[in-house]
Amino acid sequence: MRKYKRIIMLLVVMTALFCCFSTTAFAFSESDAQSAVDSAGKEAVAGNVFIWFLCAVAFLKVSQKIDSFMSSLGINVGHTGGSMIAEAMIAARGFTAVKNFGSAFTGRGVRGAPGTAGSAGAKGAAGMAGMAGAMGAMSGGLAGVVSRQFGSSAVKQATGQSSGGLGGRMFNSSMEKGGDFANNVIGSIARGNVNTTGTMTGETAVKAFHSYMGHTGQADAPSFSAVEIGGGRISGVETTVENPNGIEFGMYNADQYMAPEGDYSTVKAVDGSKWYKQYAADTVEKTPYMAPDGKIAYNESIVQKLPRMPHRKDKV
């Protein structure tokens, strides 16, 4: 009986919240906005929109808590989100809308609302400019949170640390098209610290390298294997018509490494970063062995080997 009472109470709370938030604010037109400004003032209208937005975010959190509690009672409910990513996306859109809302009124306030003095309009514009500036800062902060959430999940997906969630799915979709989102994530891993960011390997690294170097959609692009990306370095095996058996290559970020010794070329990734690229070269390799007279001798052979890795600039 207690269980059913709690369920009924939850349904009542949910109904009340739904009624509170199901208003005509979603059908807010430009004429309605101007009427509200004329009657209540620009600062009041902007404040109301901001308060409505905070209530919307609070409603998301309350709904999530209610769903979690009902799930603990064994009742199947719609999932409102288990992470902050979806909520941050909604919040970011809300901040953008409020920012644009304030910016629109700021422009009108400079000219002065109909029937008001120019000084009053200027005062209102100054107030709205301050509001718009504050909202702009808050929007940037929340956008940063969203960016970090998506970037973090995408990096985990790319480095194999986890499935990546929504950010990981976005990364895979963007990488297939050579999109900016994926290339920015790949670039952050390529130039990042191996201990904190990790590295990309396997088939994901091969696809990522194609995308990062702008090869997506190119029929004559080389094929790659054994690619590893991270720590300012990219290595792998490149197969072309000239090297059908594959040749090992190494790439070093020009901002992090000194120019390498020997022959090298400078290539540019799609994000504008520059990389020194070297291929394996014929090198004499000596293998020691014990000669019949008891002395150490060497078997010499020619193998393809990458030149010595250049020095990092932060360690010179």
C-alpha cells in the first residue's frame, strides 16, 4: 500500500511540474517580445527569460531524479539521461537563445523604444549590453563544458579507453567523412601527452590518419597499417605503388620536435599543424657472433630502418 501511495505522489508531482512548464513561452514571437519590452522593460524581460531557462534546467534534474526513484521501485520509465552531456547540449542551446534574445533587444535599445526618450533607450541598451555580456560569458563557460564532455568521450573512444558514448559516436561519424570534429580530436591526441591522453592504434588509428592527412575520399591515397598516433609522433607502414611491400615511416610534430637528421619532408595536416616526415632508409646492421678463434666477429646485413628520432624541443 505504501508503494502505491508513493507512486501516486510521484505522478501528482510530475503532473504539477508538467503543468508549470507547459506554457506558451515556446511560442514566443518577435511581436510578443516587443510588447513585453514596452510594458515591462528590457531588463525585466531578459531576467524573466533567464529565470525560465534556470527553471527548465532544474526541471531536467528533477525529472531525472524522479525517473531514477521510480526505476528503483521496479517501474519502467523513460530515461532522461544518465550523464550531463545531453543536459549540457540543451543548456547550451538555451544559453545561446537567451544571448541572442538579449542581443536583439540591445540593438533596439540604442535607438530607443517607441514613446520613450533617447536617454532612456540608451540606459536600457546599457543595461541589456551588460546582461548580454554576462550571458555571453556564461554561454562560453557552458559551451566549454559541453566541448570538454564531448571531447573527453571522443578521446576515450579513439584511444580505446571506453565506448565513448554520444561523443564517441559523433567522432566515428565525423571521422568517416573527414569532418572537423574528428580531426580536432585526432589532432589533440597526436600532439597530446601519452601519459594523460593515450595513443591511437589499430584500425581506428588507420582511419584517423587518413582523415587527419586529408585522404578521405581520395581513390589514389596510400594505404597504411600498424599506425600509432600520440605524444607528438605518428608512425606506421605506408604501402604505395613505389613500395608495394610497405615502408616504415615516422612523423614528428614541428612544434614539439627539432628537425630530424637525414632526409625528411614537411607535411601539413588538415588542422594546419606541420609534421616532419621520414621514411626508413637502408642501414647496415651488424650482428655479433663468436668466431672459431674465440674472437668476436660481426655478420653485416642491409635492412631498412628509421633514422634516429629527433630531440624534443622541451628537452633541449
